[in-house]
Amino acid sequence: MKLSKKILPKVTIIFSAAAILLPAAFFLLKPLHNLQNPTTDSNQNYLDFKKSLQLSKLSDQVSQIEYRPFFNEIEFVLNDQQGSTTVILNSQKNIYKQVAALQKTLIIAKMENKHLSFIDLSLKHPYATLKNN
């Protein structure tokens, strides 16, 4: 009887300590690289926009980037030898396709020796405005 009174409190202390320390040790030893960073859609669109500019090799010509999430638009200025061109893209559409369309538009304008002052790819019917000389 005396032996069980001495052993029982020690066993209870050991089990309760194990119940507290094991989850704490599991949490502390869990690798931190498995944690995920949540991103919003607008942040992901902006990152895709930056990546598409780098892939298209237009990133060195881009300045004054303005992201307008309320209108779902990204506005920026392209600077080249002929001057500057204001461009508006839609952040809800595929940004890679819009940048590809922008590249084609710039190539056609260059082949015809024209300069574009404004390109709006955010609408259902995109348009470009030529600069008056």
C-alpha cells in the first residue's frame, strides 16, 4: 500500500509532463520551410506582370508602374528612342497574352515607322493611339 502511494504521484507527474512536452517539442522541431505564405490575387497578378516583362525583355524600358486594383488595371510607361508610350493592361485577363499582344503592336508600329502614344489592352476591344507629329 505504501509503495503505490509513493509511485502513483511520480507516474502521474511523468505522464502529465510528457503530455505537455511532446506537443511542444513537435511544434518546435517542425521544419519551418513547409509553412505557406498566403498571397492575394492582386499580388499574384502583379508578380505575373513583373515576370512577363522580364520574359519579354521590356522590363528595362518600363517606368512609372501604377497598379489600380479597384479598376483591375496596371498602367505603366514604356520609354524608347522615339519617346514614351502609356500602356494599360487588365489584371483580370491573362497578363502574358497581353504582354505578347503589346510586343506585336510595338513591332508593327516600328515596321511602319509610327510611334504609339497610348495603348489600352484592358477593354474588350483594345486600341492604340498614334502620336501626332
